[in-house]
Amino acid sequence: MGEYAARFDARRLGADDAARAVKDAAAIEKMAAAVKSLAAARVAETNVWKREGDLSAAHHLARLTGTPVGPARDALESARRLRELPAVEAAARRGELSAHQVAVITDAATADPHAEQRLLEQAARGSYGELRDECARTKANVMDLEERRRRIHRQRYLRSWNDVEGAALLQMRDNPEVIAGVMAAIEPVRDELLALARNQGRAERLEAHAADALAELARRAGPTGGAAKRSRRAKILVRVDLPALLRGFPTSDETCEIAGYGPIAVSAIRHLLDTEDPFLAAVVTKGRDVAGVAHLGRRPNARQLSALEWLYPTCAVEGCNSLTYLEVDHREDWSQTHMTLLELCDRYCRHHHDLKTRDNWALVEGTGKRAFVPPGDPRHPRNTHGPPLAA
């Protein structure tokens, strides 16, 4: 590998060859990461790190690999858990899982060993963000969410420090419902600043406007700023099955989460109702089923929009985890149907909505997260209902 890297010249590769090189190099990197973490776990069992004067096995690994202590500690913990999860270990050795994927899968599968194969399948077909969310739900189904909520509350913090460039950083750790409330308060101010920037011809990242919005909120709430004014009501989208809400805790595959922030305790929803004045967008009776509602307007009404936000907290495209500025799309053009039917609507991020509108890409038939294919794909809705494609 050293000899190959020394003589490798990417400029001599065509597009397809370069893509294959990326795929192969990524697999090699994943295999090497698995070997490294397993070997490091063995080192941790010996006294090598002590003989070399390191504070811990994680500090020893961090020094050898030139990485921060936190990721080194996570790698050691993942390697220890791998020994009890043969299917995950085999996939890691084959180069099918990144270190990040191994960390979240082993964490969830250790809590629920029956989920091992299902999580591997999720890793193969979806994005890391989707896998992380599914692993969080898996753990939530077998853990005491109320105890987790109390533990996280005890360990909450807000920290600031400067990086090597001199920029100041802010980090907050708390329960999902608390962070969701903070982000919901930031969102309307962020949108104000985004609209202002566009009017002035400035194109900046959404995260940049979110940072400005947080600073603006702090100024508005200061001694001379008065109370912060919201251009619209902050929205916290809670997804919860009615039986779980009534019972006080979810069971089996019931849902109890804040969209975009993961599973929460039922008591957190009740706390939000008592103290935060959120807008509960959807409370359903069973699983992910939402009753369809039709009306004659071009845009979904409030009830339909809430149901769509429940069904699609992120972009409907499988592998896309975007959850901001999602756009509602009619599968059947409104100019032909003149009605908005919940079952025939999806939510896209801007990129995938543009591909659908300009290049005729489409989601395969169904509901929820699913594959997004170009017009020539046999799974494209036009091809599944039209005449057979020519050979």
C-alpha cells in the first residue's frame, strides 16, 4: 500500500476509475481501522501502555495514532463490544463499516443483540445519519428513558473555548427536548436573517445564519434589548404513539421522539406541555399510520402539513438526512388533480426537489424513506406503469 500510495497520480484517472479508487481506498481504510481497534483493545489488556508512561490505554492509542483521546477511547470501547457481535465484527473486517458506523452499531446491538442484523442492513442501504437515528431508537426501546433523562440532566453543561485559529466555540449538552426548545427559538430569527441576507445579495451557509440568530437572541434578551420577539411560533415536532403517551412509556416499536433529535422520555413531553408551550404536530394511535385528509388548496393545510412533518422529519430520499428547509411535493401535479392528498405528497430537501423538477428523478412507489431514481431506472414510477422498456 505504501508503494502504491507513493506512485499514485489521481490526475491520470478517468472519472469512473477515480470513483472506484475512492471506493477501494475507503474499504482498505475501514479494514485497517478494524485491525487497529482490535489490536489496540489487546494492548489495553496488557501493561504496554503503562510501561510507556501513558495515563491510560486510550491515551496510549491517541499518542500512537495522532488522534484526540475521546475518539481513541470510543475505538477501544467499540473493539471490546465487537467480540460479542460476530456479524458486526465480520462486516468490519471486510471493510463494509466505517469506525463511526461500528461505534453506533456496537453500542445499540450490545443493548439489543437481536437488532444486530437489522442495523447492518440499515448501514448498507442508508446514510450514517439515518443509521445513527435507528441505533438511538433501538437503544431507546430497551432502556429506561426516564432514568436516561435524569442522568443527562445531572450531566448537563454549557462550555466555551478557543480553537487553534482563535475562534470561540460553544458546546451545550442536555436532554433532546431542551436542545429542541433552544433550536426552535433560534429558527424564526435565523429565517429573518436569511431573508435579509438574500435581499442584500449575500449567499451564506444556513449554519452561519443560525449562529447569528443565537447571538441576536442573546442581544434581544439583554438589559437593553427587551424580550426576544419571534416572527412566528416556535415549532417542536413531537412524534408519539397515543398508547405510549397514555401509558407513560413506549414499548416494543412504539414511537416517542422529537423529530430530528431522537427518542425522549414520555415525561419530557408532559414537561414541554407544562412549561414550553410547544406545538405538538402529530399524536397518532399506532406506529407510523396517519389518516389521509384531502382538500382543494394547492398547499397542504395545517393538519396535513403536521402529518407530513410526522411522516417525513427528514428528506424522503433514502440516504439523505437533511431536516431543514424541506419542500412539500405533489407526486401527481396539482394542475391536473386540483387537490392536495396526504398520501400523494412527499417532503424533499432542495437538492433532491431540484433533481425531481428539472431532471425527472422520482421516488420509487411507497411511503416513507425510499430509493430516489433517475428516469431511466426500471423502478421509476413512469416505467412501472408504462409499457415495457425496449431491450
